[in-house]
Amino acid sequence: MTGDLFAPLTHPEAGTETIAPGAVLLRGFACAEAPALLSGIEAVAAAAPFRHMVTPGGQTMSVAMTCCGSLGWVTDRRGYRYQATDPASGAPWPSLPPAFAAVATAAAEAGGYPGFAPDACLINRYAPGARMGLHQDRDEQDFTQPIVSVSLGLPAVFLFGGPKRNDPARRIPLVQGDVVVWGGPSRLFFHGVAPLRAGHHPAADPLRYNLTFRRAGLSCPS
Ligand code: MD6
Ligand code: FE
């Protein structure tokens, strides 16, 4: 694995690059939907404003976040978790805007995960300098379900490591419309985002947004 870490990516089909076992990058997959997705973000943020959450260790995150869907991801001094209400208002999170679920389900299918039905979408907003440290996404209940990640606005460098925190991380440039579908053997791999570089983008100036769609609860609640 280590030997080919920086080798050319494979192309099982045009526009699809395998970045790790079970993880694929669909370049430009959501370009056409970008305007609708950005309007959806605006609508969600009007009801559930972006905020800088605090980690259990007491650090304020540089990335601003909000959520939509029946569950939202939150962090505070008590820990990381999903919950049905926005802690800032006590109200349920806004529902997924119409354009959101369709893109996520189609991308998951294109990435080899048919039948993906997200119940949560975490919206990350990066201003220049904002970053996301290496982490695992492990607060969901069913690791057989992938995560679908859509990039909008300014370009960013995605850091994609391995199963251990200190595994070397590959640097993957992501631009508006790129979608990463991520599951299977690499579902719990460490990953993050390098500090955002300043720049201009016609659709979202001077910011990057990332939507991560998740199945946070059980697919078949018992
Ligand atoms: C981001 N993304 O791109 C942060 N997690 O802003 C993530 O943390 C992430 O893109 C799991 C799967 C895909 C992701
Ligand atoms: Fe993540």
C-alpha cells in the first residue's frame, strides 16, 4: 500500500478515480447541481445559522458548521454525537433541500453503493485559513453505509490517510462539483482538509462549502 501511495490513480471509468479501497472521487459529478446546492445551503443557514462548534477538548473549530436532515452532527464539551434538534435553537434541523438527496443517492450509486438513503447532511463552511484536522467519521451507527462528500466554492486540498492517525496522507485537490464517495474498507480511514488558501470563486466568494451526506441512524430501525 505504502509503495503506491503517490502512484497515478486508476480510472475504472472516465471521471472516476479510486483513491482507496472503497473510496472513489467523481470529478465534476455535481457541477450542474452546484447552483441549486448553494441555494439550498442558503435556505438551511437562514433557519439554522452556521456556527463554530467546540470540540470535547475545548477548541473552537475553524470551520463553521450547520446541518440539515432528520439528524445533525454536533460537538460540544460533552462530546460528538448526532441529534434531531439544533442545540442553538432547540428546533428540529431543517429538512434536506430538494436537490440534496437526489445528488447524494446518484453519486453513491455511481461510486458502487446503490440504495444510499441519507438521513443527515453536515454542511461545513471554510474561510481562508480554516482547516479540518485528521479525524475518523465514527459517530454513525452503520459503517456499511458510505459517506458522500460534495465540494462547492473555493478549491481545497483533501488529506486522505489510512486506518492509523499517523499513516501518511495523500493530498487530493478538490474543486466545485467534485464528489467523494467513501465507504467499505476505507470507511474509517483518517482524513482532513488542509488550511484553505485565499482565492476567488464566482459562485461562493471567498469560501468553500462541503456537504457530507451520511446515514447516521440505523437503516432499518428496530
Ligand atoms: C470536508 N470532509 O471536506 C470535510 N468526512 O470539508 C470530511 O470530513 C469527510 O469529505 C467523511 C467523508 C468525506 C468527507
Ligand atoms: Fe470526515
